[in-house]
Amino acid sequence: MIKFYGYKRCSTSKKAQKWLDEHGVKYEFQDLVEQPPKKEDLVKWMTKYQDRGLRYFFNTSGQHYRQQKLKDKVPTMTIEEAADMMSKDGKLIKRPLVVDDDHLTCGFRENIYEQTWL
């Protein structure tokens, strides 16, 4: 089952959900601000997709990211450190984060969704 970590007030999450709904893709929604993914899940995903880099998983345009000056810290951060931070503050995660056993996407780009989720 596809797990969709989004934020109800995020326009990008809403666009992604609308796209999945229009294409008949079934998913389970979880609010990543109210209930962020578990640290161990984040470690697993960041390890499996480490070729994308840690920055891929961060909401780099978010206030929490900027307030903590993570732009300077992420390049030297470990997967464990990044996962720990994100599991405590879902607003640090680029949304939506959509994952199943074989795929993972952060953010919403229609062409990537077509390749990944259809």
C-alpha cells in the first residue's frame, strides 16, 4: 500500500493528492506535521535512496529549515542525524513524501508521478 505523508494546509500536497485520485491510485494519508514518519523508517528510506542525497528529503524552502540554518548543516549531516530531526519536526520534510515498498518520491512533479506511481 502506498503511504502518503502530506500536510492538509499544503497546496503541493493537495495537488499531489488530486493527481493520485484522478489516476485511481489508492493510498493511505498521514499528516506529517501531526504524525511525522518514525526515525527508523526515515533511516531506511534515506539509506535506500541515498543516491538522491539528504537534501532531497528536506523542505529547503520551509521556515523551520531556514530558522535552523540547515543549508550549512545538511552537507555534513549523517542519515541518523537527519532522520532524528525529521522524525521530531515533520515540517522539515519535503512534502508530500510518498512511499511504498519499491518507490519513494518527495515533492510533486507530474512527470515523476507518472513514471513512479502509475
